[in-house]
Amino acid sequence: MKNLSQMMKQAQELQTKMQEMQTRLEGTEITGQSGAGMVEVTLNGKGEMRGLKIDPSLLSAGGGEVLEDLIVAAHNDAKVRVEQHTQEEMGKLTGGLNLPPGMKLPF
């Protein structure tokens, strides 16, 4: 029973650390860009958009379709960066614990 008790304690500690990590991620802002920096999208660690910057020259060019594509590309870039950052933070939390493919924390 001692091992079960120890495992439960470790699970509770991991849960507390995960909650702390999620709070930190929510406060983290990561920026993605496209068009050589002409469009920037900033997301928080939960993937929520926090900002959008568009170079004024794109607005006057009248190329709405190009602008739309650049916004999507910048958002996708930011999303990839958020996912990478989250994986790095999770790796720190789990101490390099190798999880099976497709298994993500938090469950």
C-alpha cells in the first residue's frame, strides 16, 4: 500500500504543477508572422488571439485576398509556435517522461 500512497501523492503534485503551467501559458504571448513581417498575429499559450498587426502598405494596396492569406499564414505560424512552446513546457514538467504517441497531457 505504501507504493500506492506514494503514487497518489506524485499524481497530485503533477496535477498541481500542470495547473500552474496552464496559468503560465495563458499569460504567455507568442507572435507569428508572414509576408516578411508585414502581418503579425499574437496568441496566448492557450491559442487565443491577443493581437494583430498589419503593415499599412497592405491596407492601401487594395489586395484584400492577399491580406486575408497573410493573416491566415501568420496565425498558423503563431499556432505552431504556441504548440512547440507548450510541448517544451510539458517536457520540463514531466521530466522527459516519454508518453506513447498520440497521448497528450493534460488528458
